[in-house]
Amino acid sequence: MAKQVVATNKKSFFARFSGWNRSGLIAVLVIVLLIGGVAPRIVQAVTCNTSSDCQAQINNLNNQNAAATQSLNGLQSQAASYQDAVNQLQAQISSLQSQIADNQAKQASLQQQINANEQEIATKKSTLSDDIKSMYVDGQMSTIEELATSKNLSAYVDKEQYRTAVQDQLDSIIQQIDALEQTLQGQKTQVDQLVSTEQAQDNQLANSESQQQELLNYNQSQQAQYNQQISSASSNISQLKARLATLNTVSGQSINSSGTCGGGYPASATNQSGDHWGCKYPQDGSLDNWSMDNRECVSYTAYMVATKYGISTSGWGDAYQWISAAESHGYTVDQTPSAGAIAIRDIDYSEPGDVGHAMYVVAVNGPDSITVNEYNENYNGTFDQRTFSPSSYDSRGGMYYIHFN
């Protein structure tokens, strides 16, 4: 069969060449709004018409779910932090409000004492006035008159001394009460200031708690949206998988597993030039140890042949070229599958630019059923394990098997 050299590895020409304090809380809120303010997109229902299209959409939705899950995990961690801050602020508010209540009780008690002292001062002053008046006949008696009315000088002196002593005693009591009132007034002023300060702190804490609660509520709304996105995407994945199963049943094939990495292909490796290659790096970003572009079908089969048989297939070229390259090296090439063989789908001339496809045969399941591991079946550089009927490719280039053992 004539061969047509059109490109390196399995891909069409088109695919190859197309391209806590208030200010702190406000700062956190701004950051959250800037970073997380865009609501996650809700995936709409989808459908597909080919197996490759179905698988590509499934892979895309799986990637979206992985990103959404990562964002959701970050939001959950943030939510725990916000809730902890709310709890701490609530505890501080409760403690401060208890202190305010105690100090307000002291305010009331001090005011009550001040009122009582003022009343006692008024009473003592009234008593003093009455006592002094009672010592005089009419309050207008002169010293000479008072002396004349006294029985003798001694009686006058005794009366004057008594009056002075009573006045001094009442004056002393009034001064003591007045001094106590001033002390109480000073204490009350201090308590008033303390209560005012505590109430301001309480208002600030309440404002901080409100801001943290707003952050928490916003965070939880984002979590709900991401959960809805993940649920919607998962539903779409189920629909696509059901559609894929239908398409694969019609074509005699089924996808057993798929993903970015798989089949033993290294996630990361280094070639002889020191460049990194493997399934964790962008497709066709570097060459593997056998001069194949990474994450292509022939890169995977070259790796498997080297790993299983210690044989280098460096320079064997595109998938369809492996048939003649293997024959030139003396390896058996036929159309009978066997586990461990490399399956080659030859060129499909109905597909412009096609260069065939290389696969590693995992198992032969029956007369017309094989299971293979492969890369880039869907032109996206990912791994698949697929079970299918080789005869389904009879009109698309046919299947050949290279036996290395």
C-alpha cells in the first residue's frame, strides 16, 4: 500500500497549524469583590454528534468542575475564617455589653448616693438654721441685750459656747457630706466616660461584626453558585456519557477510561537535551526521548515499546510509517491482534491530512474486540482506554499490528 508523508504524528494539517479592624475588613471586602465578584457560570445543557466531540465536551466539563471545586474549597476555607471572626466579635460584644451593664448599674448607684447626700445636706442646713434661731429670742438680740438677760456672765458664756459648738458641729457635718458628694460626682464622671467609651467600642464591634457577616453571606452565596455549576456540569457530563455510550455502541467501541494522564505515560520526564516532556506539559511543547512530540499517539507507543521491550523506535515517524519501519527492522507486522502489540490504524484517505493512529494493545477480548491504551485519539493530547471492533476500521485505512515479542 502506497504511503503518503504528510505530517509528524497523528493530526491533520488544519489541527497542526491553527492557533479585623474596620479598615482591614473593608480592604478584605474590596479584595473579595475584585477577585470573587464574578459569579460562576452555570453550564447549559449540551449534546454531541460524534464520539470525539462527546469526549472533548466531557473533558472540558471535567476541567470546569475541577476548577470550580478548587474555587469552592478556597471559599469554604474563607468562610471558616469569616465565621471564626464573627464568633470572636460576638464574644467580645457580649463581654463588653456585660461591662456596660455593670457600669450603668454603678452610675445609677452613684447618682442615688449623690441624691441622698444632697437631701441630707439640705436637711442639716435646715436643722442648723433652726437651732441657731432657737438660741435667740427673735434673732435680732444684740450682744448687750443678750448679756443683760443672762442671769450672770457665766451663763452667758456657757450659752454662747454651746451655740458655737452646735454651729461648728453642723458646719463640719455639712462639709463632710459636701466633700463626699464631690467625690461621688468625680467617680460618676469617670464611670460616665467609661460607659461612653465602652458604648463607642460596642458600636464599632457591632459594625465590624456586620461587615464580617456580609462577607460570610457573600461567600456562602458564591459557594451556592459554584455548587449549582458543579451539579449542572455533572448532569451534562452524565448526558454526554450516555450519548457517547450510544454512539460507541453503534460503532462497536466503548471508552473505558480517559483523562489527561494515564497508561503509564510519565507525567514529567526529561529528554537528552534537558527539556521536560510528558502528560503534564502542553501538547507538542517538547520532544520525548525518541524525537516524538509529547502527548501524541506515537510518543506514547514509543514509550511503551521502550518500557516493555527495551527497543527504541526513534525516527520511526508518523503512525502509518511505523508499519514499514517495523518491517525494515525485522519485526512481524500482520492483521492479527495480540496483547502487547502496537496497533496501527493506517491512513484514512477520506480524512484530509490524516497520518494514521498508533495504540498499545492491552487485551484481545474476542474475534473482533480489542482493548487499547492510546493518546490523542480526540486530537487533545489526552489518554484513553478504549474497547472497539478492529473491523470497524476496514473502510478507514485498516488495522495492522506490530509484534515485538
